[in-house]
Amino acid sequence: MRPQAELKGHILTITVAADDGRPLLDRKAYERLAATLREAAGDDEVRVVVLRGLAGCFCLGGDLSEFLDATKHAGLIEAVTGMFRTLATYPKPILACVDGDAVGVGCTMLFHCDMVVASGQSTFRVPFVDLGLVPDAATSILAPERMGYAAAFRFFCLGDTLGAEEAMTLGVVAEIAVGDVEERTFARARQLAKKPIEALRQTRHLLRGDGDDLCDRIDEEITLFHRALQDETTLRRLARIARLAA
């Protein structure tokens, strides 16, 4: 069943999943997420956005089958770029509710969120280099800024998995929920929704900047990503991993 966005009390909740309910992002899911976010950006009823995954799993990354089909690359790259640019320039607070695994793009999108609230059993992993790929979502800028260069190098180049505690120490996670992670996330979202709108918007913009550098880096990363998808060694590696995951 296609995940539906839900607006309640000025908080828009968006589920990060494919239309068929898999905890993955494919082209249609990227397009849907970007379109929903863009619509919400212009809706005065929406003051805060919450991204959440399925029960026990935030997002396992992109759909590898689309990486392996060259006929889908142009549409996929357009959809991915559109979603990342939307996140990088988004005008309203975005919170993430993470319960379980956040892998690949399911992790890199979190760097665009203003707060990430996670359950204690959540894990974070970005296996791009292991797949023969480069990071996405401008995390080649955001991760060193957030985590420091040494931790970002280890995270991306070694592919280490971070538990919730280490992710919070490094600044990827803002809070680890004691009890229900959704309850804690929405409590924070309600706090933000009650703040003076213009003061919150202006303060957030001052903290984040205008996002132009991030958009430029997103384009650079996507170009390198696309080039890697044309490499035979990378394609064989991706095909092998896709078979193991099937």
C-alpha cells in the first residue's frame, strides 16, 4: 500500500518507503517525497515535517535493481537530484524518527534533518565505497561538518556501522528516546510547531545558510555516482549484492 502523508496539529508526517511498502527508495518514492515536501513548503498549515520509516526499520537505501538497469538511470538521477535539492533548501523544520536500520540514502537524508530522534537499537551505515559508489545528498560536505573529518572518513570510507549512542556522540542523532521513539519525536515536533513561525524560520535559515553550496555538491556527487554506475566492476558488485539480498 502506498504510504500516505498525514497532517495533524500543523505536523506533516511522511513515511520513507516505496509505494509497495518496502523499506527502500525507488524513483517513484523519490518523486513522491519531493513532491510532498514541495507542496508542504507552501502550505501555511504545515509548520513541521516528520520523516519516519516502517516499524523496526527506517530505510535500507535505494533500490539496487534500478542501479542495474541503465534504461532507468536518467529518470532515477533526475528524481534523486530533485529530492536532495528539495531537502537542502527546505524552509521548514524537518525531524526524523528513526527506529532500526538507516542505510545508504536512508542515512544520508538524515543529515538534512534539523533533529534526528532515534531508538536505542537504531543503526546507521553508508556502504557507498563498498559498492563502488560515492556518497550522496551533499554528505561529502555535511558529514565532515557534523562529525569531524576523521569520523566522517571512517564512517564513509571504512563503512563502519554506528550504533545509536555513537551516532549521538558524533552529532548524527540529536536524542535517543527513552521509551517510544515516535512519542518523543512528536513531542519535539509539537514544541516546534508552537514557536513563533517567523522567528523559527529566520533562526533556522541563519543556522543552515541558503543551501547553494549543498546543491552544487549534490550535482557533483550525482555526476560521479552516475559515472560509477557505468563501470562494469561496480555493476558486477551491485548485481552480486542484489542477488544476496533477494
